[in-house]
Amino acid sequence: MSDGIEVWDLWLPGPGATGLPFARSRISGADAGDRLLVHAAPPKLQVTVRDASGTVLATGDGLERHQPGPMSFLVRRGATITLEDGWPTEEDIGRVVLLPGGEAGILKSWWNADDRKEWRWQVEFYNQNRG
């Protein structure tokens, strides 16, 4: 993990010759940390994390979801990315959330019904014009 900007590329492997892009986002390494959320992740993902110069920092190949739900977790352990199924808890408030297409925000609140048939959440977005 770095403190500088990282580029997170999430791909849906399979379709076409090389797959299809799901999300690409520029995130501070300090904000991404070792665990972030992905909203509406497809059943399979390939993840590559690069630094600002393009050097690969971490990868995850053949990642698969095994449970339905609105969120998944990408977990970084050194140079390896894994995917975990799950629902956010209070511990996840403040984590980065990647949305399809690549917009990244910070999870500000989360609630779900006990039967997990409904949920409510808030995400904060911040942008800076860098010229």
C-alpha cells in the first residue's frame, strides 16, 4: 500500500477478447488501505492496482462472488487482492466504496434489514480540479 495515488482497475473477465471494464478509479493509497468496498460487483472480477507511474502494486485474478448482496470487499494482503462476500458493518463506515464505472466515495452510513431484503446507505463524494 502506498500513500500516493493508486489506479484500481476492475475487469469483468470473459466477454470479448480481453473482458470488459467494470470500474477504474484513482484513489489515495492511504484511503484505500487494505480493505475497500465494491458496490454491485459482477459475479467474477479481475483486479489490478498500479501506482501513478504504472507499476503494478497488487493483483487479484479469478475473483468470484459466492453470495448475493449489494456490496463486496476487496482485501489487499501485500501484492495479492482477494474478494470477500459480506455486508457492511459499523467498522466499515469511512471506507472507500467503488461504484460501477469507477466513481469512488466514502461510506458515511449503512443500514440493512435483518432479512437483508432492504438497505439504506450514504456515500460522500469529493473532487478536486487539478487544473
